[in-house]
Amino acid sequence: MLPNIKFTKEVNGISVGTSGTPPLPSGLTWGNHYSIYYTSTGSVNNDTNLEQTYDNKTYTNNTSKATSQTLDPQTLESSTQSLVASNKKTIIKSIKYPLNYNITTATDAPTLGIQKLISFNKVKDPVEILEISQDTSGNQTVTGGTVLLYYKNKPEVQQVLSLNVIQPIPLASFTQSSVNASGNFVYDSRYVARASADRYTGYMKLAQETKIPGKTSCYIWDYKGEFPIAAINNADSTTVAYTSFEADGTGNWTIPSTVRNSLGTNGITGITGIQSYSLSNGNISKSGLTSGASYVVSYWTTNATPLTITGTQSGYPTKGATCNGWTYYEHLVTGVTSVTLSGTGNIDELRLYPSTAQMTTYTYDPMMGMTSSTDAKNKITYYEYDPFQRLMNIKDQNGNIVKHTDYHYQGQ
């Protein structure tokens, strides 16, 4: 029997980011209302710690260091961290957050990026991080710094700048980042670009980054965007594909069927993870390739012979190891704009990447952790967990235990 429920026209609640009482729809009135809003000035002192080291024979104090931090009043994140060593020299780390900038007027892309962070309430993401040294006379010099520029249309990092410091820079002659009256983001001219985040997935996970000067890395995500299943060096994210047929994604491959082979259905599991794919369920393909480039296509199969792939070069495919009924094959493909795998038999650990790149891949049990990793040479490592979800065994691709961990309570 349901309990009696009393309905009223009063609303009790908390509003964030404003003072006063927000408006309600017609017919409703506020009962108890509380406002939480950001402060704009002041600081919050969090803690100070003193660490002293003593000589173990004379018990006299040899060294000491004191650490303290000040919290930003708007985010309650650390805005200043200080360390004072025995020589009285102070090392300061200073952090500025989106709400530390006046964005009443936002004109250029970096300022619009800060505005986007605030609109998504990502107010704890740092914008500028400075490393400052202070001598015993109170003179401060900048010894390092980082500025993070954010996309104006999504709350993610677009570019990372770092300070090119040859000699410490007097703080008085250093331009700390700010937004000027015209709405433009201003920072010191000695900052240089170090890395850029070129692409993100639909789940806002990093898909491609470039480290200056020009080294590109990309990532493939799966398990509903929670875990990276492939990391590729020296490749564009549009030129790579990978799947172990484990989760919801296809890893940039076009796969016509959602049917997978697993231990629970027909007894055939995968070389990595717990699933594989039967080509009898449909061909797998990848388009958008460059005909003048060369690509590696590799896979493990239960077939006794390799697949036939258009564009495979002379001397390929090469045959690798055989483990637990699975055999590794590798093709070098060129002169094509797409790759198609067809035929019969089961395949797993299917990769495609430029011949000048290197790929490392992973599978997971989302409730446990990583279950396998496969390096650039296609050597597989397996990870097993105990009933308490702790790593227990690390095995090589032949099933040999290379590391075992036992867990005991103290005194056992």
C-alpha cells in the first residue's frame, strides 16, 4: 500500500551561480530557498605543513621544508602552492582558472574558449600555470610556465604553450595572461607552441594530438568511449583502424554485422578479449585511404591460410606466431583507396595503419581492468585478476605466467 503523499505548491531548493531568488513557473512559490554563488575577491588559506629531517645519530635538524597552499575562492582549487626550503628559497606554483579572467567582452578564439569552459561549468580547468622562484630578499623570477588554449566551440584543450626560458625572467617584466578591454587574450611573448589537440571523439576523448614540431599521435576509443583501445604514433586518425570485436565500437572499420563469436555461443573465443568475428557474417572494409601510401593490415585468424587482400605487395602476407589455434598474418598494401577483408573463418585483433606508423592495442573487462595489451610487434600480454579485482597474473601470449602477485593481510 502506498503511503499518503502531500502535494504542495511550494518549491524548496538551492540555486547555484546567482544571488537572490530565481523565478518560478506560474502557480508555484518558494518555500525554503538557498543561493550559492561565486565570490570574486579574496583567498582561502588551506594548510601549511612543515617537514624536518634529522640526523639519525645526533638527532639534530639537518634540513627542513615548509609547504603551503592557497585555494582559489571561486573554484576551491589550489591557486598558489609554495615550498620554502632550508636555504629560505621559495618555489611558488601559481595557477589561474577560467573565472579569474574578465570575459565581459570576449572577442578572440582563446577568450571565447574560456567563455565556453565557464558555460560548461569546467571552471577547475587551468588556463595558466606559472613556476616562480623567490629569493630571501623577496625578488621573484619566473622559471617556467604553461598556457592552455581551449576550443571556442567545445570545452576541450586545443593547444598547449610552454615558456621558452633560457634565464629566469623577473616577474615584474613578465606578462601574465589576462583578457584586455577589447576581449582579447593576452600572454607573454616568450610562450611557444608545444602541442595541439587536433581532434576529439564524440565522447570528447582525445583522438589526435600533434607535438611540435610535427609528431602526430592518435587514439581509438571504445567501450562507449571509456577506454582507449589503440594508440598509434606517427599517423593521422583518419588513416588508422583497429578492433578486437569486444565492445560497441567498430574502431574505424565498417562491419556489417553485430554478431560476434564468443565462448558463450559457439565455443570460439578471441586471441585477445573474449570475442572474435566470422567473415561469413559479412565483409569488413576501411575506406578513405591514399593510393600513393602504404599500409599495414594485420590480423589473427583460425584459418590455415591467409586472406586475399587487394593491393598486397610482393613478399606479403608474412606469417607470424601461432598461439591457441590462432595464426598471425601481416599484409603490406598500397595503390588502393580502400581495404576489404572477405572470405570465411574467424579473425581477431584486426589492425590497419600507415607503414611508417606504430600501433599498440588493448582490450578490457570494464569491471576489472585491462585484460590484454599487444605491442607494436604484435606480442600479446594477458592480465588476470583475483575475485577482489586485483591484478593476479601477467602472462605472455603462450599462457606462461611471467609475474604473479599474492595479497596478504599484515601478519599473515
